Amino acid sequence: ALAWARRLAVTSRQMKASNGLFIYTNDMARLSIRLKQYKQAEAYLLKGLAHERSRNRPDSLHLWHYYVTLTETYAAQANYQKAYEYSKRLIAIRMWLD
């Protein structure tokens, strides 16, 4: 898993800054979830989400992926209140993507 994370970090540096950050943070969060390191996953996701929201034109698809992964992270921890909050945001973004 660590070797995979290192390769991911190298690849993300080669990509456009915003897309690279999205791929890195979302993939590292998913890896952390598989390793049951939920706090670390949450930190990656919130960092990426904050960056995406700060952009002049946030990418709706990136936001959607962050919210999906955050919902999964909170549900895996049995934090259903937060999972529900993020799932409501998914509904709003889903309307933008249609």
C-alpha cells in the first residue's frame, strides 16, 4: 500500500495542479478507508474539498466524488448524522450534473 501511495504522489505532481490534488486526495482517502484509518481519510477529503471550494469554478464532479467518499467514510464509522449531511449535498450536486 505504501509503494502504491508513493507512485500516486509522483503521478499527481505531473498532472495539472487541481486535477492532481483531486486524484491524490481522493485516492489516498480511499486507501485509508480500506486500511480502516478513517481520521486520515477524512483529513485527505476535507483538504481536497476545501481546495475545490476555493476555486473560482469548482468542478462539480470533483465535489460529487468528495461527498460520496466522505459519506462512505462517516457511514463506516457509524457516524450516521454526518453521513446523512453529506448525502444531502450529493442530492444538490446530482441536480447540477444532470
